Amino acid sequence: MLSDFPYWFLASVAVALGLTFGSFLNVVIYRLPRGENVAHPPSRCPGCGAQIRAIDNIPLFSWLLLRGKARCCGVKISPRYPLVELVGGLSGWAVLEKVLADTLRGDPWWTPLVLFAAYLALGLGLVAAIFIDLEFMLLPDEITIGGALLGTATASLRHVPWVTSIAGALGGFLVVWLLFDVLYRLIRGHPGMGLGDAKLMMLAGAWFGWKGAVFALLAGAVQGTLVTLVVFVAKGRIEEPAAVKAERAQMMAHLESLEGEARAELEKELGRDPLATEPGEGIGRARIPFGPFLAIATLEYLFFGEALVDAYLGFLWNA
């Protein structure tokens, strides 16, 4: 059992693994939405393209020692990189606490190891989803569907009935898809939430059942609304991510170069893409990535949401 080892040893290993996988997470965040291979080639300098040496690729410490600049050409390295690595390290520590709390005495010896790997994969996957959606308004299937499958596959180890996991996944997806895609599109002419958000809700339901899915949707909506209002008051507008604007400009330029059936086919395809048109004026028609707030709420539920929900439902039941 993990509890047989000194806590300082377990915490050191957990943080080291979190930092290491957090470093790889930066590769995933950059390459996955661009359709690039996340395993090959090795990491390269964003300025000159030189391969980054192992000594300059130590999570968190290399960025600090090099003062945020590449050794090869001196180009500035975004602080997002050490931030993601730090979040990875903290995630490893938090997941360790979660596993130590959830592992039962009668569980096989290997159960906490598998749970640590699964929870860490979930946490880091959600962190990747946050950064990718903020930049591209895109939630990759590798994270959403893959995370949902992992949640169902590990349900019994987490003492969650498979029926609860599968029902939570289906319910989470259908609620968002029917209400905020199909129905909202009929009323407003465009979807309120995308299929990526529905798949992210499917992930939350697969891991935590209906309570987790409901918590992710409601807590995400509240936090998203508050952040949107603060940004709108501070800046007077809600802007799309620069990458979304650039991709739309490229699509429009490509459309202008086409004629005949090819142009008609692309126009039809773009008509189904809500990001293919400019957003309307005002906060009511602003276009914001909602996935990060769903992902943050799912992380909140992972670490302490269930206790909050149980306490709240108990309060309502006894009121």
C-alpha cells in the first residue's frame, strides 16, 4: 500500500511526475490543435527551430535558470510553459492526496498506482483542454472522448458502478447537445454551446455520474458568467481569440479562391461552423470559450466537489 511509504517520499515522487508530465503537456497544448504529432519530433526552439537540449528542458527550473529565454537564440519563452509545468506538479500532489483518501484497505496493492495514473491523466487532460480552448475555441476528441472512456474503464476501481458512469456520460452529453445545440439553434439560429462542450460534459458524467455532470454545468456557468462580466466591464468588449480570427481569415481567403461546386461545397460546410462568421456586437452576442469553465468545474469536483454537493443536498433534504 502507498501508505506504507513515508509521506515525503510519496509527495516527492508525485510532484516530480506531475512536473515531468506537465512539461510534456506543453507539447500537447501546442501541437494537438495544430494536428501535429505530439511524440515526434523532439521539442524545438520556437525562435530558430534548434532542438532543445535535455539540460534546457528540465521542468520549471530550466525556464527560471535561463530567465525565460532560449539558450540558442535568446528568443523569449512564454511564461505559459513554466505555469503549465507548475500546475502539473501541483496536480501530482493533489492527486496523491485524492488517492490516499479514496483507497480502501481491502483494495489490491496495485489499485492506488492505477488510480494515481488515471486521476493524473484526467487532471492534466483537463488542464490541456483549458489552454487549447482558450486559444482555439476547440476541445479535441482525444481529450474529451478519451477522458470519458478512461472514466468508464476505471469506474469499478473507483467504486463507481458502471451503470452510473455510462448513464452519467450519456446524460451529460445529451443535456448539452439537446438544450444548447439543437433547441438553442432552433430559437436563436446558432448553437449556444458546441459539441466539444457536450463531449466535455460526457467526460464529467463518465467520471462522476449525474451529480458531477450537473455540478460541472452549473458551476461552470456561474464562473463563466462572472468572468465574462468582469472582462466586459474592464475592457468594454469580449474579443475572440486571435487564433480563431486568423483561421477564419484563412478560410475566407481560401473560399474566395474557389469557384463552382467546390465553392458551394465549402460555403455549405462553413454554414455549419459557428466560428465561420463574425460574432455580433454586445455582451449578449459575444463568443467566448466555455470549455475552460466546464473543465475548471470538473477539476473542482474531482478534488472537493462531491463533499460540497452532498452537504448541499443533505441541507435541502433536512430543510
